[in-house]
Amino acid sequence: MAGPSQVSANKCFGGYNRRYKHASSTLACDVNFTVYFPPVADETAASPTKAPVLYYLSGLSCTDENVVQKSGVQRACAQHGIAFVAPDTSPRGLNIEGEAESWDFGVGAGFYVNATVDKWKNWRMYDYITKELPALLAASFPSLDTATASIMGHSMGGHGALTIALKNPGTYKSLSAFAPICNPCNVPWGVKAFTGYFGADNKELWQAHDATELVKIYNGPALPTLVDTGTGDSFLEVQLKPEAFQAAAESAGFPVTMRLQEGYDHSYFFMASFIDEHVAFHAKHLKTR
């Protein structure tokens, strides 16, 4: 496995945002990702110590850069000694016909699944997030404790965080999401993505990547879960369906803290308002100070 090359570095709250590029065998293209190394774990520290990892999955049309530039997450990660890892949202540069025709499918909209429709065979973000990226981080950065990890995301990335954590019991210490797409089988964004990536008739595979369906059959260790959605989110009723996930979780006896934040919308203004609480939530379960 070839190691990543550093693209840029910016000091932030005593640590460093470091952006990297590598050739992905899973996605068959060059891929960018960003790591925020807290002060205790950065290569510039006198004696870098291992930091647990918090993965963040971004939403539709985003890259790895949106969250590190807009959310202010570095402040809390520096405080708690957590490394923050932000991958991209899809393959790029493959020049597949139609890949960039819409903002909610194709480039920037990988939905964190492994596509089975041949045209989209390189859209394998599920394997990239769960296999290739963790292995690359472990091999390339000795100060990252990749065995101690949590996961979070926003919108499409909230869907990704929920489904990936539920499908991999014991892999993540905790789980959180901002405005996640909770029931993609039954909302326009999800139907479009699943039809394109899986085919219209492969409903079993649709359900295997739907958090509302997965929570009904979760059989693993306790998974502390926090979900925040704004009441002013224009996508709340049509695209997000948090009530469906909450009902399924309650029926299954799966503990989850679901919060509706009054007046907040779908934007990074919302995320920036509560990101410190989410990092503190994960820090508690990652057993950091």
C-alpha cells in the first residue's frame, strides 16, 4: 500500500490540519482526505502520543475540506486530544457518463455504499471508509490509535455514520449525526441513490443500508448514539425522517438520544453551534481527558 502524500498543512488550535492525497485501490482514483492532529499527536510535538480517532462523513456535494473549514471542530478535538479524520464523499476524476449531472448523485454523492450496478462499480465508499482508509491511517501515522475510534456525520454523511456503525458492531465506541438521512428507502434522496447504485428492484440491499431498518436488527455491544436535527431544517419532513429512526430504535430497545434543536437549519451554522457537544460526547466514550 503506497503511503499518502501531504498536500497542505495549517496550524489550528495548537495542532495541525493536514490534507493528504493517495491512490485508492478501492475507488480506482486519487483520493484526498484531511486529518486534524491535536497538539499531543502531531509530528511537531516533542514526543507525540497516540490519539483516538473520530471519523467524520460529509454530506451531499461536499469534499473533505468543508467541515474542517466551517465547523470549528478543531477546538474541541485539541481540548480532548482526539484526531479528526475527514474523507471525501465519492470517487472523482473517473469521467463516468452522467457522474456530475446532479448534485445528489454521482460525484460528491457516494452515499457510503458499494454500488452493484456495473456503471458505478467504482463507487465503493463503504469499503473505503471501513477498510482501506483505516488500514492506510494505521500504516502511515503512528500517532493515530485507529483501534479506538468513533464515527459521526452530517446529512448523507449522517446516514453513512449511522449505517456503518450499525453494520459493524464493536468497531466504533460511539456514534453521532447531524441532520442524518434516517430512512433513505422512503425519501427522494435515498430512492434516487439506491436506484442508481443498486437497481430499482434490489430492495433487500436498499434495506441493508437504511439506518431505520438496521437498528431493528442490531445485535452488538452498547453503541452510545446522539442525533441532532434542527426544527428549521427545510429537509426535515421530506428527506430526513428522524421520527422513523427514533420509533424503530425505541421498538428495538436501542438507546439513542434524539434532539430537535429549535430554529436551526441544515447548514454549518447549525453544526458549528453543537459540534463541541458532539466531540465531548465522543471523548467520553473514547475515554480521553
